[in-house]
Amino acid sequence: MKFFCGLLTVVMLLCLVPVGAAQDGGRAVITPDSASQLVELIRLGRGSTEYVAYSPDGQTIAVASTVGVWLYPAAALNTETEPPLLKTVKLVEAMAFAPDGKTLVTASSRELQYWDAATQELLGTANTGKSAYGLAFSPDGALLAVNIGYGGLLLWDVAANVEKVTISGSLQTNGGVIFSPDGAHVAGSTSDYKVHLWNTADGSEAAVFEGHSRYVYDLAFSPDGAVLASAGYDKSVRLWDVSAGVELAALAGTEENPLDEAYSVAFSPDGRLLASGHAKGKIALWDAAGKTLKLVTGPAAGEIRDVAFSPDGKYLVSASSENVAHVWDTVTGAEVMATVGHTFLMNAAVFSPDSGTLALAEWSKQLWLWDVAGFQELNFATPLPKASAASLSNESLLAFASDGSVLATTDGFDIVLLNPADGAEILRLDDCRGTIVGFVFSPDNSLIAEATSDGLCVYSVAVGALLVSFTSADWLEGVVFSPDQTLIATTSKDHTARIYGLP
């Protein structure tokens, strides 16, 4: 299987900008003497969304992203103005509000961080020594349950900031943990598809629920603690009788309204509604008896990774793998608002020759054209249509023609030439063998030279025809034209550099 680069690879191809052009734009030229003074001018985008949670008073929605944790006013999730940010040093692996709402705890890199939700100040840290995949406070706020995956479940004494007990077992790393409303039990899912209840007093096992045939991703207790709901990859949401230890119902879609894999589940505060988040952007609202009341499908078609009701039960917030958090009206099922500014992994960037435009490629098959002069936030820039290129999910190379008339991009298999003005596809260059590792326009923009795992290809930009190709014994690593366009040079993993020109 061909694969161009890892998810975290970022390749930036910066066109050379004349000194005068930079000065005309009002920005100082970066020189060897001034480079040490560089500062970050702006961050584009708010990162990939991961989790969402309402504060206990319902006034704040916390959105954990790859940048940190954003604290949005609950009535202004779609604000263009950046909300307060808890800027964690490492990626946030899990988060939870304390029951009184005053503290938000995040987990990253084997450490717990306690934040003042009002001032956004870091109150303290705790080194658990284990990576955390899920967090939950006990109802009285005295204990914090930490899913440590194959190591089991850690019950952390919050006041003493020490471990109280470790519950052994192989917990699912992307499964939820949750306390019962009375705090007597904590629930989690294990890698064998079972749901377990443990006593919080000593960590002993209280019950085991069997029925899911695939991984269980999320759990929720009803407000009275009598029912435990679980969301599974087997496309079902199951309801369990806590006291009797038996299954009450298996909720699934119908032929008319099929439901895909279930990733998240939550009860409304009054216990009358149950929300479940599924693949393909679907959210199901169920009544207490398990009857589907509404099926919500938003504009984001990804997995609904997290759902949470507002304290008054009027709204539901969801986080999608499409990196959008939505707020829904629980009565009508209508979308109330959605976040802006969140992006997926950014793979590549290139400046236009006049330095006025920055093109950016997202892993989520999106291209953005950002106005450098305006310095506006990323998602208020101009997006190019997702259908304009082959498969941008592995996009890692971008290049403008030197006159700015063409934007070239690749997914590692084809080169697509786009009109930067509207994102329309001009030509597709797809006749070269192998995986693309680089390409470059000729100085007069009439040719594109492409370096691949199999060799070198040279195309006509005007008609997209493959003009000539050469094979190599090993992967090429780069390609470049000479400034006078008389030579093409390639470097290869076979420890050679090859020069091509006319006889």
C-alpha cells in the first residue's frame, strides 16, 4: 500500500520572495542578523477538537483541542473572537469539570493539571506516572477516576493529591469511565467488550455486564443511578439494570433509519432523554423506554465522539471527528450553533510569489487560502472546494507557479493543478509511476518535474502530458531546475545525484 507520509509530517515549500516585496508589505526582511528576534505573529486555527463538556452551571462549554482547552460562553460557541484558552504544554488526553465547576482538570503526558475555571490559572499538577485516557470526578469531588488503559483504573484522592487505589484490568484506552450518582461505584469498559462496575471504597468488583460484541466507547448513568447506558462499536446502545445486573434493552437503528457505530452516550439531567452519538454524523435522541424520538444528522459527517447535555436539558453539545462542536436544541433537534476556527492536522504550506497568499492543506481534505495582509483567523479565510483535488487526506506538498497563476498539490499519487482564484481543477498529472516525493515548476512555469519512488517524470503544464520519464534504482529524495532552465537535478536514496539536460 502506498503511503506518502506520516500524520505528523509537515512539509513547507516556501517560494523565494524578493527583498523589496517583503519591504513593500510593511514587514521587515528576515536576515541572519535578525533571525534570532523572530516571534509568533499569529496562530492559524484553534486545533483539532477532541472532547466537549458543559460546566456544572451551564455557562461555559469546554472544548479540548490539540492547542489546549478553549472555554466558550455557552451562548456563543460560534464566536469569531477567540475565547479564553488553557494552554497546556502537551496534548490534552482527557478532561473533566469538578462537580462545583470551579476546577477543570486535564490530563496530558502522565500528568494531571488543575485549572481555575474562572481565571484560567494553573492551580497545580500531579504526576500519576501513567498516561490517562479518560477522567471522571466522583459526585462529591473527592475522587478522580483515571483510565490508565492496560494498567487498569486509578482512583486519585483529589485533596491529598495521591493515589488511593489502582483497580487492575485491561481497560479500553478509548473507553469512558464514570461514577454512579451516589459515588459508590465506578464503571469502565475492558478490552474484552465487557462493562464493569467497581466499588470505590476498595476497588473490588461489583458487577460485570456482557452483551456487546465490539468495543464499548462510552458510558453514562441515569440520574437516579438505576440504569447504566453503554455505547458500542457494534452499532448498539445498551441499557443495564445496575441492581439486578441484567440487560434491559439493546437500542439500535431501523431499516429506515440505520445507525452506525456508537461512540458516545449521555442522559439528560432529568433522566427522560438519552443521547447517543454515532458514525456518519448521526445523533439519536431516545426516551427512557428506548424509543427513538429524533435522529439528528448534522453537516459534519464524521464520528460523534462526545456528547453532553446542558444542565437545564435544553441543549446538547457534540464533538465531531470533523473538528466541529455543535449545539443542538433537544426539543426540535435543530442546530443552534457550531464552532468555527477548528482545523484538522495541517500538512503543508506555501506562500504565493507575491507573499500575499498562504495556501494550507488539511488532513481532512480541505485547502485554505489565507490572506497574509489581513492576518485574519484561519477558518475565516477562503476554503477551496474539497472536490477540487484527488484525495487531500494525505496532502503534503503544495507549490505555486512563479507567476501565481497555478497552485499545484499532490496526495502522493497524482499532481493536481488548481486555479487559486476559485479552486477549480485545471489538469491532473497522473501518468508517472510510483509514490510522489516532490515536484517543482520550471522557472518559466511551462514544465513540472516530479520525483517519485520509481524515478523522474517531466510534464507539460499547458496540456498535462507526460513528456519524458527516467527510472531509478531507489527512491528519489528531491528534484530541482537550474535557474536558467537548462538542467534538472535529482537526489536519490541510492547515494547518487543525477543531472538531466539536452545533449
